[in-house]
Amino acid sequence: MMKLGFIGTGNMAGAIMGGIIQKGIFRPEQIIGADISEAGRRKAKETYGIEVTEDNRKAAAAEVLILSVKPQFYADAIAEIRDCIRDDQLVITIAPGKTLSWLEEQFGKRVKIVRTMPNTPALVGEGMTAACVNQYVTEEEKAYALKILDSFGKVELVPEHLIDAVVAVSGSSPAYVFMFIEAMADAAVAEGMPRTQAYEFAAQAVYGSAKMVLETGKHPGELKDMVCSPAGTTIEAVRILEKKGFRSAVIEAMRACADVSRRL
């Protein structure tokens, strides 16, 4: 029976577990999660019904291993498990800044690696994940990894040099969107709307707008123009956003985000 191992059972690991169990890619009894936190192990076991352990090496025996610890703990985690990693295993990583060459250097031997960058909407099955592979991963193994990553949202293969751009445009961008929703809700509250209702209106507007971009295939600028009537309310709001540097602020924030990712 093929096993899927996790080192780290936090939020992102949980999102992946939930997706692959729901899609039937792995059953709970095929999954083992390692975590140094007793509370983390208990939560993973109670939520997903998986096997848990505090021994990273036990989880590392699985045919497919997902490294889901924070980036600063990658070197230590790999050092602990590298001598028990086999050349027929598939290792999936989730960490900004940890390149394929860095990962190969840490393992110190031939290892099949899929480097990924998901985002937190994976927690509700709407993640956007980028993936790239090293030279040891076969086409069949790449397809299998993408099947796993597709279980909690969408996945796209990208060249590794674009991963830092991915961090900025999808990995970190939920935070920008949440700020935008919060600001819109604050303005609605200032206009007299109850806060709970304001969040619902703002969030649904963002959700519906994103769906229009994805499903119509129209350029975002064209969709924006469709909302802006001559001398109307929307174009006046757009004028103020432009005057206040909305577009430039987003671009500069994302460039800074990508720069930090490159330095990790």
C-alpha cells in the first residue's frame, strides 16, 4: 500500500490532506504526519484520521513525502532524514526561497524533487499552486505530483526562475486581497452598513469579479471599463484610486515581496 508522508502538519499540510482525502487520491490510513508538536499531531489525527508520529524519519519512509515545515526549519529537517531517503521516492517541498539546487545540495544525493508554492486559499479548496521539478522526476511522477496538488485548487507548471514572481502574485497576495476587502468593508461601515453585512458584500464582490476574469477570458481592463459608465459613480472611484497610487502601490509591494523571496 502506497504511503504519503508529511513532515509538519500545520495549516498548509492540513489543506493538502483534506484535498487528497476528499478526492480519493489517498485514504486516511495511507497518510502519516510527523510533527514535534503534540497539539499538532492530535489535531491532524482528529481532523483527518491519519497516522501521526513525532519521528520525522518514520514519515520519511513514505513513497511520497511532503516537506511542510517552515522554510527556516528545512535544513534541519532534511539533515535528519536525508540518509533514509531512497532514490525512488518523490519529495514535494513547500517553501519560498528554497531552490531545487539548494534542496539537492542539502540532500547530498540524487533525489526526485517537486518544488511548489501554494497559497492559503488551499484551506477552502481554492488554492493556486505553482510547481517545478528537477531532472530526476519522470513524466509519470510529475503527473502524479500535479494530481496531488490539483486536489486543493489549481496547479500550474512554471520554470523555476518564475517562482519568486509566483510568491508575489499568488503566494502572498491573499493578504493584499484581505486588506482590500477589509478597507472596502470599513468604508461601507462608514456609510452606515453593519460590519457583518459589509464583509459579505465586499468579499462576494471580489469573489465574483475574480470569477469573471477566469471564466470570461476578458482582459481585466475591459471588465473594469464595462462597470464604468460615463460621468458615473464607478469612474469617480477609479479616478481617486489612481490619484492615490493604488496600482503603483500594488506593483511596488509585489516587487518587494519577490525580492524578499529571492533572499530567503
